Amino acid sequence: MLRQLSIRDVVLIEALVLDFEPGLGVLTGETGAGKSILLDALGLALGLRADSALVRAGQAQASVAAEFDLPPGHDCLALLAEQGIAAEPGEALHLRRTLKADGGSRAFAGGISVPAGVLREAGASLVEIHGQHDDRGLLNPKGHRALLDRFGGLDSAAVGCAWAHLSELRIALDAARAALAEALRDREWLDHAIGEIDALQVEPGEEEQLATLRQQMKAAARIEDDLAALDGLLTGSDGGLSQFRPAARRLERIAPAHPLLGEALTATDRATIEAAEAEQKIDLARRALAHSPAELEDAEARLFDIRGLARKHRVEADQLPLLLDQLRARRAAIDSGEERIAELERALAAADDDYREAANALSGERSAAAARLDSAMAAELPPLKLDSASFRTAIAPAEPGPAGADRVEYEVSTNPGAPFGPLVRIASGGELSRFILALKVALAEAGSASTMIFDEIDRGVGGAVASAIGERLARLAETSQLLVVTHSPQVAARAAHHYRIEKSHDGTVTRTSVRKLSPDERREEIARMLSGAAITDEARAQAAKLLEAA
């Protein structure tokens, strides 16, 4: 609830501090006393449009501060928490706005500077202002569906969950289709790449083996003549071994003649043995290096193919087997992607059926709640001199969403047989205020801002209608704080708290002030409202009766 309003240098208000209490409070005063100034000042603190004309003449700036008591869990607390403003339990919330004469303004919430939009959002959850030119609150069709749901005690959680599941599947299906479309563009290339890599059948390490073999075969070709020459030198008719063996036999016959010949024989035997080993190793090497030109050509051709394919796919030759596995996996993903899409399409169709079933059930509940609301409104309209008018809750199909597939709008017809239309367009100024009051009473259990302000809701009516308005305002005030700007004594008599707005002039400066009235002052003010400028004893007696009846 609104606990306090502090105003400085706003139009005719020099300095003013107003304390408010729960229940129904009324603000009265003569025409032109400055009631609209008070509402404009509160609007500043609630983040509404700042007009530099509100700054008191001759002053550099105006300021307005509003103090609120908030229950735990109030929507405004979550909003402020998003801005890093933490309110302690039981601590009052302060909203403040300053406005310079040159048009600049600043906004504060909880002592912290915030954008004016934050004040506007916070203010919307704290205070509802209902006037003849108000285009928000109950007159805004955007909020009608939520109000109907709260009135009917309807829970849209099942629809919200179904919508969330449906939305997730739509996103997954779109992503799967996009991925498949991209993969399909590569399918022909994948088939070709897989085929050529698979046909080559590259083994791990094969490139290195082929390169080594090729090097060896080329080396063998270069030394082939040398190997042939060595064969002639070692084993030919004039080769070394053919000479060593006869020499050894001769030395063997003459070795006993002298010790040195025996040593020569030993050396010759050793040379013969080592020469034979050399001959054997050369022969082995020659066999190992032996190849045909066709073998070298085949090795070079395969090495060329492997390296060319590796360059084509921008990988190392040894990575070709791994690349083949990856390409096969991508190709398999195309097939599985088609299966996945089919699976998602089936799931999406089932989820869509679930959502429509839940949304249709909610639509049925809304229709039933709408009938109850229309019935409640039918009972409220006649006492407010709207007995020729009709009210209906129009429900029409809308774009599906998390709250269902219904568009809800409150419509009225002000005369029998006249077409229904939006409340804000059909009803006249006085009718509009009374329609709003009737709706507020009918929707009382649906919840609203903790503070409601009605600006001249009783304009153009009196007598029994004014009494009916006062009775309904008092009923609303049992669960909310109401502040009513009124010219009706029947409404004023219903108040728990009465404030009088006065304008004074000292010859040079005009000022507006507000003060809370005592019980005797209330009777005098209501008598003035009944009789006009000259207050009569009859008016005072009638005022006392009104107060006693309230």
C-alpha cells in the first residue's frame, strides 16, 4: 500500500507530505483546487511521462517521493531484484523522481538511480489509476485474459508445459532439417570421396614403407654394375678367391720349410675365409636388392596415388584411413538424419495434439468462467445506473502460445440492440468509470494492485447511484487500499479517511495544500458538498445522516 507521498515544487504545491492508511480514503475539494495536480505528482513517482510544466514557477526543479509497504513475494520485489535493488523484509520501498525546469528528469528506486522505465514497471504493479481518460489497466485488452483466468481460478500450467515441449520439438526439428539439408548437399561428394579412398585401401604406415622400398630399389639400380664387378673380382676365373685357394695349397706343401711360411699359410687361410664371408654377404645383398623395373614402377605409382589423395583431402597420408572412417560416419548420419527427422515429426505431431487438447480444455474453462463473470457484471450494472447496458466477455481464437489459443476482450453495449464493442470505445466518460468499478467489484477475488485510485468515478451521477458507487468502493477497500477523488457526498461518507484539497492565495502566490480532516471537519466538508458555498444546518444534518449510515 501507499504509505506516504512527499511533493515539492509541483505546480501549485510548494511542499507537501501526505500519510495514507489502508482502506478507503477520499480526496475532496472545490473545483480547481488542485486534485489533478496531486495525481500528476503521484504519476511522476510512478514513472509516467515527465512534463517540465509541472515544475513550480520560479523553481529549478520539482521532486516527488512515494513510500510503499510491500508484502513478501510482491511482483515489484522481483522486478527490483533484477536491477540489483534488494528490499529487506518489512522495509518500506521508496520511489523518487526529480524533474528539472529544462525538462531533464532522474528516477530512483530504493535510493538507487534507475531508468524511468523501471519506475513505470514498478508503479504498474503497485498502483492502478482509473480515470475517464485512462487507457491502461482494465481498459487494456492485453490483460483481460489473465484477469479472466484469475477470476475463474484457472491454471494454465499444463498448457504452458505442453507449449514448451512443442516449442522444443519445433526447434529440434528445424535444426535436424537444416543439418540434413547441409549434409545432403555433400552426399554426392561423400560417396565419391569414400569410394576413391576405399578403393586405394591404404594401410597405416604404408606410405613410409613404400618410400623406403622405392629408395632401396633406386639405390640397387645405381650399384648393380658395382655388384657385378665385385662378383668378378671375388669369384671370377681371375678373381681373388680363385687365386687364394691355389696359393693356400702351395703354401701348405712348403710351410714346413720355414716358420714364416707357416704364418703365411695361416694368414692366407684367414683371408680366404673372410673373402668367402664377403662373397656371401654381397650375394645376399644382391638378392635383397634384386627387383624388376616393373616392381619399381608399381611402387612409385602407388606412392604417387597415396600422396596425391592425401593432398587432395588436405591430410597426411597416414590419416587417410581415419578420414575414411569419418566420411563414412558423415554418410551414415545422412541416413540416420532422415530417420531422426521422421521420428521428430511423429513426436511433434503427438505434442501438437497434446497441446491442442490442453488448450481446448482451457478454452472450455475460460468460456465457463466468462459466463460467471458476465453474470456477476449483470448484477452489478443496474445499481450503477447502467441497467440499459450489457457486458460480455468475448473469447475468440488467437495465435497459440504458452497461455493457450484464446483472445479475451471485455466488450459492452450501452443500449438494447446496440452492437458490442471494446469498453474504451463504446462507453462514455461517466459510464466508463462505472463500468470499471463494476468490473473491479466482479473481479475483486482476481487480484489487483494493492493501491487503486479512482478519479471522479462519480461524475454526473448522484442519489442512489452515488450511494451504490460508495458502497462498492467500500467493499473493494476491504481487501485493497483505495483513494478516490470525488465530488459525491455519498461516496465521501463511505471513507475511512478523508483528505481535503485546498487552494489559497496570499496576494502574490497561489498554493495548493492537502490536509486530513477530523470527524467534525468531515461532516462540515460533506455538508459543503451537499449545499454548495453556503453551508446550512439542514446540510449538516444530512451529512451527519450520511456518515451515520456509512
